[in-house]
Amino acid sequence: MFELIAVEDYTLFYYNIILVTVVISFFHAFSLPLDDRKTTHTLTVLGYILLVFLVLYMGLRPVSAIYFGDMGRYARSFEGFAVGDEVQLGDDLLFTYITKLTASIMSVTMYFLLLAFLYVYPLYVASKKFFKEYWYYGFLMLVLSFTFWASGTNGMRNGLAASFFVLGLSAKNKLFRYVWFVTAVLLHKSLIIPTVAYFLTLKYTNTKTYMRIWFLAIPLSLIVGGFFESFLLGIGFGEEDRLQGYLTELDEAYENSKAGFRWDFLLYSATGVYAGWYYIFKKKFEDPVYVQMVNIYLIVNAFWILIIRANFSNRFAYLSWFMLAIIIIYPLLKVQFSNTQHRLIGKIIVLYFLFTYLLNVVLA
């Protein structure tokens, strides 16, 4: 379907299509009030077009380890299972069994299309559960996230797992919520970190304390340096070889990854902290689901800050970043704070995408 797009231009074409989508959404936000019936109709149409485009464009991309990193490794694993390779204990079992099962019944092209669907569709469902008729804006914000494309075309296990975790957060039924959390962890073990944070925030709900912890993590990381990376490796946190790879080895799952204290990424993370503070304390937004998500974000992002100096610590940053879009947009789609709120949403969409476009296109 997209054969005319050269593989080296595939990612750039994607970001420019999303740029057009952002521009359309921005002007639409300035043309009608948020509660106008025409608004919800237009948003629904735009949302379904975006959903279909993402699944097809992401899922039918060319198989390339050069331009899509880990995609080549996933393809080799799929081909190995197709000729009889066995599942190895210690792998992310659910993802591995999905690969093994599909290798016997479909082509590698259909396999990546299925993975794209499993990555994107839960975010659509979660957006509808969270925001009902305004689901498009929530879904769009998730798509505009800095790591969305990389997590769907390169670090795919992380991406799938994160999508199911978001789906779990949106579930009102506790049983379904836990099922989706377990699914996320079985897809990628790293999701145990936000899952543990979820249960911590059930027991302790004081957002001010979590914010203090987040701010304290910054000087600790600056002063102590590599102690926390060494400590985690020393106590055998998770699989040592997997964690070693996350903390110290070359990994291309996310672009613009490098060692050192990343002030730019810290500022990116701080937008979620500011949003949580602004809505909860300034605007007195007391939605318990939102408060808990902010608390989870603060815990997991603080954990990342402690190991921010490690090479490619973006792997751990992603464990909070995939929630950032919801943290920023959630209150604006639940409560009307002003008569110009639709315009504010349009401005936030543009600003949020600017960081993504700057790092992934302009400075890439």
C-alpha cells in the first residue's frame, strides 16, 4: 500500500502526516466551541481516519533493521519460529508466544500488522473510556508523544506492554484492570515498575509527597552519579543481562539517546509534573483516577531521574513518558475550566508536538 515511499523516507513521511493532522486539529479547535455537536462529529471522523492510518502505515512498513532498529531482530525471531525454534525460558513470554503462534499461520508482513494493531488499538479504547466523545484529542496526544513512533516500530515489546498498561488504567472494572496489567508485564517485564507504582499509590495517595520525592531525585542523581545504576545491577534487579543492556550498552530503541544528565529530557518530564501540580492544587481537580495517574508518573519518573546518567536510560524514561500525554490533557477533556478551553487544547496539541518534531525531525 505504501510501496512508493522509500524506506529511508518512511519515518519523515509519517511525521509530516502527523504535522498536517496537528495543523488541522489546531484550526478546528479555533473554529467551534468544544461542546458543539459539529465538534464531536468532526473529531470522531478525524479519529477513525488517524486510527486506520496508524495501524496500516506502521504495520505495513518495510522490514528493515537499518531504519527500524529492533524490527530486524523481531523478523529473525519470527522466521526462526516458523522453521521450528522453541521458546526460551526467561523471554517476555506472552510476546514470545504471540510470535511463535503467528509464525505458523501468517506471513511476517501480517505479523507486524498485527503488532501495530495491538499497539495502537488499546490506546484508542483507553481514550474512549477516559474521554468518551472527546476521545480523539486524548488519542491524538498519545500519538504525538516523543516516543510513540519509536515504540511502535523499534522497541515494540515495550510499546505493546505500555499500551496495555494504559488500557488497564482506563478500566473501571478492577478485574479487567489487573488482567491488563498482568498482560503488560508478560509482554515486557519492565512494566513491573509502573505496576508496582500503581499498587503503592493505592496505599498512599499524597501527591505532595510524591512531588517532593521527584524534586529530591534531581540533586541525588547529580551528586551521587552512577551509584544507583551500580546498585540496581548489584542486587540483581530483573534479569541482569537485560538490565545491563538497558543501563550500559548501546541500544537504538529510541533516537537521540546518549549518556549524561539530560536536561532536555528532564524538562520534558517536568511538563507532566507541572500539569499535575496545576490541575490538582491550583485548579482543585480532584478526579481520583487522575490523581493516581499523576502519582504513578511521579514515582516512575523519579526512578528514571536517579539513573538518568546511564547510557540509553530512555528505556526507563519511557515507563513514565507513555503516560505524559494523558497527564497533560486529561482534566481539559473532563471539566470545563474556561470558555476558551477548546482553543487552549489546540495550543497544547501544537506545543506538545513541537518537542517531538524538533527532536525526531529537525535535530535528527
